Amino acid sequence: MNAYPNHTKHQLAAGKLALGMGLRQARTVDIAGIGKTCGFDWLFIDMEHSSLDVDTAAQIANAALPVGITPIVRVPGKEHHHASRLLDSGAQGIVVPHVDTVEEARRAVSYCKYPPIGHRSVMGAAPQFAFQSVAVGEATQIVNAETLVVVMLETPKAIDSVDAIAAVPGLDVILIGTNDLCAEMGIPGQFENPKVEEAYRNVIAACRKHGVHPGMGGVYEPKLMEKFIGLGMRFILSGSDLSFLMAGGRERASFLHGLLKV
């Protein structure tokens, strides 16, 4: 018996880019098909910086599974119930924000993975199996293999601890939250600052050493994205539904206003 495959996890294992679309405005399940048709690999269902509730996030995650775009939820906090409720409701990955220490990274894995890797509570029929009945021993093993655990490093303290964090068993991705990192370093918005590149290089090196995938969020300027992907970034938050809507809307409005020459 197989679960819906985690497309993003397999992309990363093959050394390919995994491109994510952030969801802040979307509230209907058709966003899963939209994201897939646009060419994205995963949905970043953001419960930290939006008003998305558990039920809406669960509906989007369930819609994403058969489409083949990975539903990944950024939970609003580090408590175990944030991760477990969304994983039980169809998510194939959890992003835990503001992880600063090895212990916090270990807890993230513990909350997201079943024994023997972690201590996630076992549930019954799951969306990831299309609610088919699967033996518990088989189901927990498959779900562990298909679940992405992502921690966000967003402070200098976290970057200084990246080698130890990357060594945590069961961790899949380290995602740099570049906006918060810059703010914490006293250089808000200065993504071209050498300190940012140094942090990126340190994270990429630690990830390579320990077999974890490096990711970036908050950087959307094309030349900088090209630069950091060239350095080795692979798990890429590419932009949000809001930013794509604003960009497309501005372009169309500008075009139409330009048609009438006064």
C-alpha cells in the first residue's frame, strides 16, 4: 500500500529545485490545481502570517494530494498540536518557524515523525492514503518517509548553531527566513549585504555535510535568487499568491491606462 508520494521530497532527493508558492490570500481548494499548472512543486500554506485557520488549511492540503503538488504548512508556533493536527489533516510537510537551538529542532522532528524517529501520536485512516485502511506498522513507516520536516532559521544565534541543527536525525530541510534574519542582524531589507551571503554559505555547507536540503525564503529579486541558487539553495519559496496577484494586476492596469493617450 502506498501513500500519495511527496513530490517535493522526491525532487530534492534527485538534486532538483523544489519551487514553492506561498498562500496568504487563497481560501479555496482550486489553488492546488492552479499552483500545479503554474509549475510549482509545493504549496506554502502560511498559518503564521495570515488568518488561515486549521480547517481551511486542511481543505487545501487535501485538494493538493491527488493533484501532485506537496501541501506544506507553516504552523504558527512550536507546540506539538500545531504540527500534528495539520499532518493528520493531509499536510505532507511542516515548517516550524523561529528555530534557534538544537533542542527546538529535535522537538520539531519529534512532533512530526512517528516512532522510532519521533513521538507523533498515531491516528486512524489518513488523507495521505485516501482514507484506505493500512496496517499501523506499515502506515507509520510510509508516512515518516513521505513527510518533510522543515525548520526556519531566522536569527544570528540560529545560524551560529546550524551545523548542530543540521545534524538532528529526521530533519529534512533548513529554510532561511531572510527577512527576519536581516532584521535581527540590524540590516533590515539589505539582502545584498555580505552578512547575508555568509549566512547562506554557512547553512548550505552544514546542509551538505549532514545530508539536509537548504532552502531560502524572503528573497525574490531575480539576480539574488539566481546567485543563491547557484550557491546551492534548492528548497525555494518563490513568492506568494498576493505578490503574484499584485504584479499581474499592476501590469494589466498599467497597460490599459497606457492605451488612452491624453
